[in-house]
Amino acid sequence: MQKNMTEGPITKTLILFALPMIAGNLLQQFYNIADTLVVGRFLGAEALAAVGSSYSLMTFLTAIILGLCMGSGAAFSICYGQSDMRRLHENMGAAFILIFIVTIILTAVSFICIDLIIKLLQVPASVTLLMRSYLLIIFAGIPATFLYNYFAALLRSSGNSAVPLFFLAICTILNIILDLYFILVLKWGVSGAAAATIASQYISGFGLAFYTYIRYPDFRIRRADLHPEIKAVVRITRFSFLTALQQSIMNLGILMIQGLVNSFGISIMAAFAAAVKIDSFAYMPVQDFGNAFSIFIAQNYGAGKQKRIREGIKKAVLTASIFSICISISVFLFAEQLMHIFISPEETLIISSGVQYLRIEGIFYIGIGILFLLYGLYRAVEKPGISVILTIISLGIRVVLAYTLAGVQSIGVQGIWWAVPIGWALADITGFCYYKKHKNTLFTLNGKKYKKNYV
């Protein structure tokens, strides 16, 4: 099921590789909704508040691990494109050790600082004990997140996105079944919801690791791999930490915007919460397409196929643009109907605010679509620092503009909505200008231009 992305039709290869990743993300969204329904329906509002408040925290923590794995995956893809198995194993060992150490530290700090974390999140007293019980169990699942994402990144680097999807599907289905069993039959409350989550995560993580070991001998981590050269450690550290930094900045910026939205009252908070869910579904496919594009670029970068990379960029931009425009038109036309999925029709103020958000931001989805491609491109050609800079520009401008414009009485909350596409646009322009300036040397490996027979 491995796919050499240095050959064959480009658009078809990209789409077929991206589809399992998109399906996996849809599964995760489906689970989040199902989990919310089970907890909210059977355990009540306080339990739902405890689990919901924990979600943003866990998203931030797992984003660190996900970023480390994504960065390592780019390095794996380059080695795979070069057919350099010795270097691939060096990177595999260095990445495994690095991310494992970070995972252990992250887990330990989470347990030690649990009370401080709850205090910083300003959790109401009525929810504190429930949230603490939930987090004490859910933190134990952080290593499982590492296992799954490490081996998923390894398999995807070779063009295999189907197997990680299969194990993610197992995790999702098992999670829902265990949720119902632990909560309804065993009466474990929020602890049951947490136990269901980490049980399914460990089964998925160990299952994917075991499957990779059995079915893909070339990807087995050997004892020698766990003693990598310092160059491999430095390289993986640079790739991984910059990508993790990018993921963390994205989540931090979103949290800052959430604080501003909260200042406008419950109706705006509810409208924003519903609209953001619609947002995540709307541009999720193009986000996964950007990740697939990154692996395509990395393999071809490693293989020295500059011509194929340039063709791939053109076709990826065209594909992402067409998709984004279609989604923008759909969201603009059906914004009110989409809001009705989450909000009762009687809540006219909430619905009108959500519709306003969707029609301002949604019409510019092409901006975020191109930005995801830029993130993937620079990560793949050993320029993860540029992706970080683009993230800082996008979210930094968004935060500054949101706070500035929202303070103008005649603009108000609309300023928050307009700040989003403006941030995307300025980041896109910056990324495009960098590409134009460095396009003649951007696709060279180790600072050397490829011979003509490579292109």
C-alpha cells in the first residue's frame, strides 16, 4: 500500500493520497460530536462543561506531539524519495527518541501541574472536581497519541495513508462503544468517558505500531537506530520543533481570539462556537490536502525532481482553489441553514451573528487553502522556519486587527470576523514573495543544485 509519489499522474496521486487523511479527520470530528452527545445527554451540563473545557487543553497538548511527528514525517519523506534507507533509519531513531522524551516530559508536567492548569483556565468551582477527575485519566493517554502519530507519519512518508485511517477508524468506533458501556452500564461518569478515550487510543497506537513492525520490515526500529549521529538528531530537532512551534502558535492565537469573543456576551460566544464548527468542516479537506501535498513535495525533493515539483505546485494550487471556491459559494448561500444544525431557529440573534461570520470569512476560504499549501511546501523543502513565520503573520495580524477593529464602536464584532481573511491574505502574499525570490534555489537539496538528468 506504499505509494511512490515521484511517478505517475500528479493530481490523481495527490487526491487519492489525501482522501484517507480527509476521511480520518472526518472520523475524528464525528467522534467529537458523538462524545459530546453521550456526555451531555446522560451526564448533564456540568459533566459536559468539564469535558468541553478539557478539550481545548488537550488540543493544545496533542498539537505539540502532532507537530513533532509532522516535522519528522517531512524528513522521512525526503529520505524515502532519495531511497536512502540508512539515513531514513537514522532519522527514525532520532525522531523516536526525541518525541518520546518530549512526550514523557509533557505527561509528567501535565500531572504535576494539573491544579495550576485548572486554575489558569478559570474553571467554575462546580466543575473543578469533575474536570480534575477527567484530566487525571486523560493525561495518561498522551503517550498513546505519540505512538499513533509517530507511526502514522512514518507510513504516510512512504505514500501509505490508508493504514493509519484503518486504525483511526478502529479507535473511533471503539471509543464510542466504550463510552456507552462505561457511562451507561458501569456508571463511571466523566471518568468513564476519559477511560474510553485512552483505552481506544492505546489499542490504536499499539495496533498501528505492531502492524508496521510485522508488515513493513524496512520500517522496524533497530537497536542501532536508537544511537543516531548528532547530525541526525540536530536535523530532526530542527524539523520537529519548528513544526511543533507552528502548531502551538496556531492554537495559542485561536485561544486569544476566543477571549475577545467572550467579551461580547453569550450570544456572540454561541454564534462563534457554532460557526467555528462549520468552519472546521468546511476547510478541513483542503488542510489535509496541504499535508498530502507536503509529503508529495518532500518525496520529489529527495528524488531531485524539480520539474515535477513545479508541476505539482501548479496543479495543487489549481485543485485547492477550485475546491475552496466551491465551498465558499456553498457556505455563503447556505450559511443560515448550516447554523440551524447547531442552533435552534428561535435564537435569531445567535443565528444572524453566525451567518455574518460565515459570509465574511467563508467567502475567502481560498486564502486558507493556499496558506495550507505554503505551510506544506516550506516544511517539505527543509524550510520549516518559513512556515512558522507565515503562521505568526497570519495569526499575529489576526489577533492585533481583531482587538483593534473590535474596539471601534462602528465596527464592533465584525472586526474580529474581518481580521481572519486579512491575516490569511498577508501571510499568502509573504509566502508567495519568498517563493518568487528563492524559486531558483528553493528545491535544491543540501545547498547543491541537481544535475539536469534529475529534472
